Amino acid sequence: DKEMTPGDILTRPASWVAVFNAMPTICFGFQCHVSSVPVFNSMRQPKVKTWGGVVTAAMVIALAVYMGTGICGFLTFGAAVDPDVLLSYPSEDMAVAVARAFIILSVLTSYP
């Protein structure tokens, strides 16, 4: 696309500060433990054995989605990618508009 210019592709962090700047994002990712008790209680047969399968499936799905999004954004824009990958793409693109609509739907339906 003529509007997008890729940046440099970094193979390691630029500095130790960049490594520590990622820590809040990693910690935020582990905040799902707050909703684990209501999810466990909403299962048909709440057992520890089936709970392990639920957690594993959820982590695999999240890993696939986040890795796919991260890899595509990084390969498209290199180090110049925005922290919110959708902000890097042109806002008038229909696929980006659909992705934003799904994010809005996800946020609206996940509120307890």
C-alpha cells in the first residue's frame, strides 16, 4: 500500500528501558484471574479437571489471536508499529472498520 511505509525490523530490544516498559502490559495480561471464579462457577460441572481444559483452551486461543495480530503488525510496519496495531492502518479501510466494530462488540458484551 502506498500510504504505509515499513520501519526497521528490530531483532532485540533497543534498551533495557524498553524491556521494563513492556512489564505493565504483561501484568495487565495476567489480570484475567479476577474473572476465573465466576467462569468456574458458571460451568455445568465445575471440576478441577475440566477447569484445566477450559483454561488451556482459553490460553491457546488468546495466544493464537495475539501472536497473529502482533506478527502481522510487526511484519507490516516493523518497529514503527503503534502499540494499538489498528491505529497503524488507514482508518478508512473497511477491514479496519470491521475489526474496530468487533472490538467494540467484545468490550460491550464482556462487561459483567
